[in-house]
Amino acid sequence: MTAPQRIPAPVDPAKLPGNRVELGRKTPLRLDCGVSLGPFTVAYRTYGTLNADRSNAVLVCHALTGDQFVAEPHPVTGKPGWWDLMVGPGRPVDTERYFVVCANVIGGCMGTTGPGDADPATGRPYGLAFPVITVADMVRAQALLLDHLGIERLFCVIGGSMGGMQVLQWAASYPERVFAAVPVATSWRHSAQNIAFHEVGRQAIMADPDWCGGDYYGQNRRPQRGLAVARMAAHVTYLSEAALHRKFGRNLQDRNRVTFGFDADFQVESYLRHQGSTFVDRFDANSYLYITRAMDYFDLAAEHDGVLANAFRYRGRPTPVRFCLVSFSSDWLFPTSESRAVVHALNAVAANVSFVEISTDKGHDAFLLEEPEFYEVIRGFLDGCAEHYGLRRIAGPVS
């Protein structure tokens, strides 16, 4: 793989579009690791209009390598929003009807406080001095953001992959604040296989000489090679064998015969190298370490005495949250069996739950791609919830 050019940190938060708010100054955020963090900054974007009674708010939670730019061109890459098929005018999450909030997770690198930001105690970037975070910590930070915005209750919280983990955590931690929850292509806990894939990626980053023990900031050094390899390994898990074969097969890249060397002979090799090299332009290696670790630690049952159903009890009764879970038939990263386990736990407490498995060969990434049945399922669920919730089609603005 061609050595990436050494460049400074890829993102200057001050130059990012959108909103940034400082939280936790008076009452720091107590993290699961036992450390109190505060003040800290959350970067977020909003779409649509909050109605007069503040009842039409939808929180979109992003996946591992996502960010707050869910429905607009990305300021670094220029590519469309990562879920612009789902969120926008006339989309299933209709911004002409709903007020959409999407925040960069704590530990991230797109404006929310993470390892690349300055530690108030030293004035230097945290690096590995940044406290280890969990999915629950991410959700607590989001709850503080909603408090800041004056949103007491969400009409819906929706997300896929790690975003789906956040959705489940929201439903477990704040059931009184969530009317509907849509966890997509996700699980109630990270499997041993997924932890193993993450460890491969982390070791690739930490083996890069430019990682400098996590203290590469300000040295005009970044572990781009390691981060690119981590992205390549992870990206394989987002696809299915059928999707890879359909897109690439054993086709050669810009040549008629193999070179008997280690250049990118095959199209699939060239594709993965491109995925790795472009990823380093918008993501921080230490953030990758922290966020993958947060996913590894996620285990909703462990938080509730080892019984998943207990996560969905509220004051001795079934959770009041309405659920729609969606899985994809070819997703081997978060297979359908893991969504079914959540459905069974919800059924055990007589919760209101719908479940759909979408038949597709696109693998885990199907939730981000063109899958008409998937988008119609979400549209139908939200329309039904909105009718029950008394949410009008056209929302009036906040006075």
C-alpha cells in the first residue's frame, strides 16, 4: 500500500459547520470508568423545525465511523450525508414533519470532546489520558444535550450498528423520555467475534510507528498506515461475500494479467486500499481506539443482572417504549439472531415490539444503502407511531 503523506490532524472543530455547546461545567459527566468529565463539548446538527409543544424531536444516533452530518454534504469529504436516504424532506424521517438532532458521540473527532482535544489540566491534547468511554456515557452526554435544547421527550430515537446500541441504551436508561425506538442492524451486546475484529484494528494502529504511544498530536505525525489497515479490516465485515463477488469477483485492476507481485492486482484490493486511504482524512486514530472499545464493552444484559429482559422493565412494568427492530439477512457482523434475542426479551415483558428481517445480499452496510423495503418499513412504523402520539403532519414552530 502506498504510504500516505504525513499531514496534521484532519479536522479543526472551529471550522466545522453546525452547533457546538459546552456541557458539564457545573455538574461534570460521571463516566462508567469512574472519572468525571467536564466541561466537555458536544457538536451537533439539527434539521427541520421543533414544534410548539416540542413533541416532534427525533434523535439519530450514528455508527462507529459516522458523525453529526447525517443529512447534508460532509464538510471534509464533500460526500452526501451518511443517511440522506433516511433523513430529509419526504424521507422516512421527514424533516418537514420531525425535528431531527444528530450529535457526534463523546470520544469522537468531529467537534465533540475526544482524545484529540485539549485536556484542561495540561493544555495539551488528551491522547491516551482521555478516559475510556462506554455507549452509556455517549447516551448520557446526548441526554444533557437534549436538556440544553429544552427537549424533555423524544418522539423517536433511531440508529444502526453502534447507533442501534445507543438506541437500546436510550430505551433502557431513559424509557420515560422515549416514545419510539428503532434499533437497526445491531445487538444487545458485542460478540467475541466482533471484539476480535476490533482488536485487530487497534493493534494495527498501535503498531504504526507514527502512533507514538497515542501522543502524535502536534508532531506532524499521524498513524495513517495503521488506521487505514484498521478501516480496511473493518470494511470487510460490513459487506457480504455475495456483495463482494457481485461488485468485484476476481476481476483485475487496470491490467490484463497478474503481476506476480504485491501491488493491487485485484479490484477488491484496490477498493479496500481506497477505503483505507480516504478514511484517514476525516478520522482520528485515537478516537477509533476509544469508540471501538466502547462498542466492545456494550452488554445491556450485564447491566441488568445478566437478564436482558430486565433492561426493558420500568418501575416494575413493561417499558412504555414502542420498538421496531430491523435486521438484514446477509449481515454476519450483527446477524438476525441477535435482533431476535432483543425481540424475545421485549416479548418476555409484554413490550410493544415489531420486528422485520430484510432479505438482501448487501451485508451489514445494507442499512445505509438503497433498500426500498427497509425504508418503507421505517416510514410505516413512524407514521403509525405519529398517529398514536397525536403528532400532526405539519408541525408548528416553537414560539
